[in-house]
Amino acid sequence: MLGLNQEHERDEGSMTLLTMPAVQALVFVLGCALIHAARAHAAALARVLTEAALLLAVLLLVSAAVNAAVEATLGGTGPYDAIVALDAP
């Protein structure tokens, strides 16, 4: 029975630590700092992802233009028709 009372007293001690105004203020300030840091990193990450998406879109358009030019110059219906024609004896 004595062991249960000691455990109960230890639980009350940890709960009173979180109810102290200084600890609450510290947790609030740490939470605000965490949110501020996350927003700063999110803005930087969004900028990098936007630039990567724009670069991929430009590369896709250039690839499509080159593919269309090759098909118009060499004829054929697919991008690999010219390669097959070069392999033929």
C-alpha cells in the first residue's frame, strides 16, 4: 500500500510542474519559436520546389519541340523510327 501512495505522489509532482505559470510561459515561447522556424523553412522549400517545377516544365517543352522537329525532318510516326532505319542493312 505504501508503494501505491509514493507513485501517486510522484504523479502529482509531475503534474504540478506543468501547471506552474513559468513552465507554461516557457512552453508557449518554445512553441512560438518552433512555428516561426517551420514557416521560414517552408517558404524556402516552396521556392525551391516552384523553381524545380518550372525547370521541369521548360525541359518538357524543349523535349517536345526537339521531338517534333526530328519527326518533321526525318519523317516517320515515332521518335525511334530514325534509329530503326539506321540499323537496317
